[in-house]
Amino acid sequence: MSTEPWDVVTIGGGAAGTFASIIAGEARPGLRVTILEATGQPLTKVRISGGGRCNVTHREFDPAVLVQAYPRGHRELRGPFSRFQPSDMIEWLKQHRVYTHTEDDGRVFPVGDESMTIVNCFRDTLSKLQIRTNIRTGISRIEPSGGIWLVHDNNGQILQARRIILATGGSPQGHKLAAGAGHSIISPVPSLFTVNIKDPLLEGLAGLSFPNIRLSWKGPESSYSQTGPALITHWGLSGPAMLKLSAWAARDLANSSYQGTLNLAFVPDLQKEEILHTLGDIIRSATTRKIPNADVPWVPKRLWERLCTIKGCADLRCCDLNKGQIQSLAEALFATELPFDGKSNNKEEFVTAGGVPLREVNMKTMESRIAPGLHFAGEVLDIDGITGGYNFQNAWTTGYLAGTAIADSAT
Ligand SMILES: Cc1cc2nc3c(=O)[nH]c(=O)nc-3n(C[C@H](O)[C@H](O)[C@H](O)COP(=O)(O)OP(=O)(O)OC[C@H]3O[C@@H](n4cnc5c(N)ncnc54)[C@H](O)[C@@H]3O)c2cc1C
């Protein structure tokens, strides 16, 4: 056991732990910081994030609006975002020669669309600050002892630390460490996933996308509704509307064993009567064309053909359709029910909801209210965002607050 305690031992060399350590080192040069990482490769998720492009944050600079992207943490993040928010991260990256660009939907990526740009920036900055990431160093236990912390790793080594930053992401091992220090843990459940649907409506239509659709689900606790783009996959439904729904309903869906019925509104902006009226006009003006060939603007042609087949009118000419058949098609566009059973991982991004309850943490310093000297950053906390760069922003903001508070308190 080394006799000189580290000023900071960061457990977890992911996004939050690395950034928190850098911020502490930059704010207080000479601070003795070390990072302990269980796997053989730090920053793995940054590397693979956003399909290898790293959606590093989201261009939303109003903290009051930004917090609305966090199903868990929206109330508590209001203060932290007023201290370090996406514009601050973009500026921090710029100061470290990483330039970013913003896509139309607000997602921010490094110029060049290479996640390695971010990884290399962090790696170089750590090296300048002489902060080492020790790989294959999984931590099994932490314990306070005479004003410092003892950090036990899986190799039998013990480190002494004045302060700990626990940044272990959604890993159960990290939750165990927090629980060992006296914290309660909100049971983790996955967020940002797609649901599995086997239904004749979607069969063979993988790849079809909708620019704007409303998905609703009535869970045992609450009802959920999200509007946005969606995509038919080989397994069911994906895309931003689905992922947002899975985030807001994460716990209710877990409690329902990922079984239920989704309601799809293909024309979210119109009432049923308006759809019926417009569809009637379209069908009347198409006269002798077969109904699948009518110019229905709201859904991809192949889905419209499928709806006509399911409604048993695919072989009819528009002029032969009766009032009831037109009504039935309008109703399907207004609201179609699809049963789902099970979930699949979204390859682009997934996160864990649950973790250390925020009421047990000082959200100005990210220090534990239960175990002084223990700080938290990132996904280990009961915070998660919808897809679009919000989850990394949580890592940067909570990492910044933890790193700054530790630097401020160091003598
Ligand atoms: C495939 C994928 C793509 C994603 N893409 C995006 C994206 O584009 N934009 C976005 O905003 N979010 C994205 N996310 C989410 C984002 O990656 C996470 O929210 C973020 O990485 C959380 O940071 P973290 O540091 O808290 O946790 P992590 O990045 O998970 O880091 C935790 C680290 O702690 C280590 N660790 C765990 N237990 C121990 C222990 N006992 N001892 C030592 N080390 C330990 C782990 O090995 C890991 O390296 C993506 C997630 C996935 C899975």
C-alpha cells in the first residue's frame, strides 16, 4: 500500500470519469489524480458511440428546455446545466482543438465525424496533465478510514485516496460500490431500446421510414406518447419516436415485461374527421385508379398498399369504394394498434435508467450526502436522457461539477 494518498482516485475510465479527472487536473495543476478502469480499454463507449461518429452533445443552450430531454433527472439537472451545459462543452472542445458541427436535428458531432477525435483529445489532455489510466483494474470495495478512502482492486492492491469519483456507468459493480458506501440504489432498467412487433402490417416492410408519426402506449402506471420519425426494422419499430417512448416509459415497460399494445397515429397533426374528409377527396379524384395507387400523402406507398390489403380493398377501384371502406381506411391512418412482445437493443445508443438516487447527492458538487469525499459522475447516477447527445452531456456536466468541486476543495 502506497503511503502517500492520491488526491483523487477516479473509478471508471469512461466518459464521465475521464472528463471529471481532466477538469480536476486542469483546475488545480499538480493535483495527484489517477483513473482505475476495469477493462483493457478506456473510453470504449465514446469510441463506439453514435455509430463511431460520437454524438457528443445536443445544440440546446437553454437549461430549462434542455432538462426536458431527461426522463430521470430533469428536475435536478436544472442547476447543474446552468453551470456547465452544451455550449460550455462545445467551447471546451474548441479550446482543445476539437471543432464540432451540428446536424439539422440538433445533434452535435466532431468535425470529420470520427469518435476517435474525442478519444484522442481526452488521451492527449490526460497525458499533458500526467494523469494515468490504469487498465484492468476493477475495483471491488471502497471504505472510509481515518479521513481518507481505501480503494481495493481485484488484484489485491489497496490505494489511498482523499477523494473518490465514482464513474462506473450503469455497471452493477459500481452500484455495489455505492451501496457499500451507504447509498440506496434505484434498480437499474434499460432505456433507449426498440420493441419487437410481429404483425402482418409491418411484415416485409423493413427499411420503410416515417418522417413524423405518433406512438402511444398505456402502461400500468401512466400513459406515454411521443411524436417524431420512426423506422420499420426486421424486428419491429425503431427510430427517434420509438426510442423516446422507450426512455420515458422505461420502468413501466420493464414492469410489463415488454409486452403490450402500441398505438400508431400515422397522421399525428390531423383529427379523424379531417383525415376522413381529405382521404374522401383524394379517393374521389382518383376515380378509376385502384385504391393502392391513390396519392395518399401521409404514409409511404408500400405501407398504404399494405393497409388496403389488410382492409380487403386492394383490388377495388377508387370509385367502387363504399363509405364504410373509406371510413375504415381513415381510421387505420388515425390509429392502428400493434401488439409488441419483447425488446431489442438500439445499436446506436442505449443507457441504464436507475442507479444512485439524486436526493442522496449534492447536485452542486456531486458529492455524496451520505459518505463525504465520495463524488459521482455520469450514468452511475439515476439520470438518463433521450437519444441525441444528451447522455454524454450528463457525463460532461456531472463530471465537470465533480472535478471542479474537488479542485476547489484541495489545499
Ligand atoms: C453503443 C452505444 C452508443 C452510444 N452513443 C451515444 C451517443 O452518440 N451520444 C450520447 O450522448 N450517448 C451515447 N451513448 C450513451 C453514453 O455512451 C453513456 O451515457 C456514457 O458513456 C456514460 O458515461 P459514464 O462514464 O457514466 O459510463 P461509461 O462510459 O459506461 O464508463 C464507465 C466505465 O467504468 C468502468 N467500470 C465499471 N465498473 C468498474 C469497476 N468496478 N472498477 C473500475 N472500472 C469500472 C467501465 O468499464 C467503463 O469503462 C451510447 C451508449 C452505447 C452503449
